[in-house]
Amino acid sequence: MIGVIADDFTGATDVAVAFHAGGLGTAIFFDDVDETPGPAAEVLVVGLKIRTEDPSVAVAKSLQAVRRLKSLGATRFYFKYCSTFDSRPDGNIGPVADALAHDLGAGSVVFVPGSPSHGRTQYRGHLFVDGLLLSESHMRNHPLTPMTDSNIPRVLARQTQRPVSLVPIETVWSGATEIRAARESLPDDSYTVLDALEDSDLANIAAAVVDDVLVTGGADLAGHLARLVRPGRATTPADQDLVGIVPTAGLSGSCSKRTLEQIAEAAAAGPTYRLDILASQNPAELAAGALGWYDRLPSRGSAPLIYSSLPPTDLQIVQRALGAERAAHLLETAMREIATGLVERGVRRIIVAGGETSGAVVSALGVRAGLLGEEAAPGVPWIYSRGQTPVALLLKSGNFGDSGFFRRLLAAQSTGPSW
């Protein structure tokens, strides 16, 4: 069994669907594994909301999760972080990896953030996003985890006392044997960052690390590991849609460039509502305003979208006025109340953009585990909560999906009776 720890909930769904598509029975949990998984589960994914936590809190939650996974039979482990390698400025990825490596007795550990299917590539240690250096991409202006350094070995070295080395792309191209030889020449406790430009590079890396007790990286590498663990197995089918056409709503807190494009398209096609945190710093008041607007919508039309997302210039104004952490906390609290209010009004399908917003919504609704459905976009599967009245959740990393993501999905759910 493979135990997986993801540093946010959107990352958990992304890596879960990668293992699932690779042919391994995959179960997904949020915050903790609080029930015994079924016998078909070969991969247990635990989504944690730790990317922006204090490193000491992130470490404690990660160790609790890995020990629970060990108790359930996991013998190999995967630490999934965002393919843009972002966390708090003082770093969560290094401290969590240190703690996991120590607990698992792992020596050399690889770091492979590159996910070419999502436009994340690494060359000579520098991470690129859709062809732009990470430090020149939209991630430079992320409200909570800004990335102003594209050199991943340098970023990681600031977060750990372990030696950090780079395996360049030429070695990766040479194949698994050369990758293993390069790692063996390094100190036993090395952290090794590996370049990757194409899917075939990840296949080489996976062949070199498949027997490691601890691997860290983005979701694309996980799919290659799955195919090596169970070679030749047909892709497992996605679970059927468990809710059908039901009242639906979208919620967005992501300020990524792609999400802003998606909101603009949705606003041109259907009802949208923006939370104005400068007008009110009372989360209950913000939530009441959004829910009141929802209650007044006509009974037909595209499903509605409620958002707090802002372009960089407007976001800077808010952060200067309220502080980045306070503004984020207020909006997450409001989104929690909105999500709860929507479900109380009969909404059974919620499309969420943003890792922090997804964590707030899932926690507010008390969803502790889910069944994987089909992908609405690469790396964005439907998750169905368990119980007699399941809720369908689509948890989208801010940068995922095409520009028509919200417009298309909200229009597809246009016959719900409660709005």
C-alpha cells in the first residue's frame, strides 16, 4: 500500500486521480483517515490543509497522518506539493520532508515538482510555468505564497539543513540507471531535485525511484509510479455520477490569472456575485449578503458563482488595508458560512477554485472522505461525499482548467429547482 500526504485539498484530488488513472485502487480522505478503507484500496491519499500553516503545525499534522497510514499498512509514501513548489515564505516543504524522512528512515529523497501535463517544467533547476520562469509568472503575485525565486534547489536549501543537489536533464535523459548512479554519488542524506521537461522524463525518474520508501513531487510523477507498481493493469473506471442534475453553485477564492479568466467568462454568461471585503470585514455579514443574493435569483439559468478573487492591483489594495493573512482569514470564514448556507438551501454540487477556499469548504461541510469520479479537467476530478445524501465537490487548483471552465460547468447545471 502507498500512503500519500498532500499539502492541500486540491493537491489531494489531483494526485488521487493520477494514481487512480495509473491503475491503482485509490481512496481519498481529508484531514485524517478516520475509517478503515476498503480492501480494494492500494493507495490512501490524505489531504491536509498545511501549505500556509506555521511549519511546526504542518510537521505535526504530517507526522500524525503518516503514522496513521503506517498503521493501516502503507509501506511506501508520497509527499505531494504543488507543482509550483509554493508554501509559506519561511517554508513548509523542507520541514515536512525532513520530518517524514526521519520518521520513515529515508536517506536520499527526490524532489520532482515538474508536471508537464500542467505546463510545469524544470530545466537546470529552474522551474517554468507555461514557458515563463516561476518568478516571472502569475505566482509572483500569489496572495499567500508568492514565488519570487525560480531556482528550486536554492528554494529548498533555505528550508532544510540537508544537502541539496540537482540531477540535470541530461542525466534524466540517460535513463533510470544513470539517475540511480548520480544519486549514489551524493551523501546518504541528500535531497535531490530532478529536472523534467516531458512526460518521458518522469517515466525515467519513476523507474529510478519506484522502490524508494519516500518520494516527493507533483501529481504527474505519481501516475508513472502507479503504472510501474501494477504494470499492464487497465485503467480503473471512474465512479458513476452519484448526484446527477442538482442545484449547483460555484465558489472561488483563487486570485490566479487562469481563475480570473474563468470568472470573466462565467460573468458574461450567468449570475455572479463578488464578496467586497473592503466594504465589510464581518464574515457573517459578507456571507449573509451573498446568500441573500442567491435567494433572489430567478429559478432558471446557469448556476451562480460567488467569488472573492481579485486581480493583482486590487489584491494589493486589500492587503495593504487589511494585511494578507487577515484578509485571507476573513474571506475563508465567509466562504465556510456560504458553503454551509448553500447546502442548507438544497445545493448538492459545488465547484470550488483555490486550495485555501477548497479546504475551507470541505471542512465546513464536514466531508472527511470521498469517492473519485471523472475528471472535469486534467487533475480536477469530481469527489462525492459519503452518506445517504452525497454532495459532489469539484476542487480546482487556481491555475487548472481552461478559460471556459466555470462557464461550461455552471451552464451544464442550469435546471436546478432552487434558484
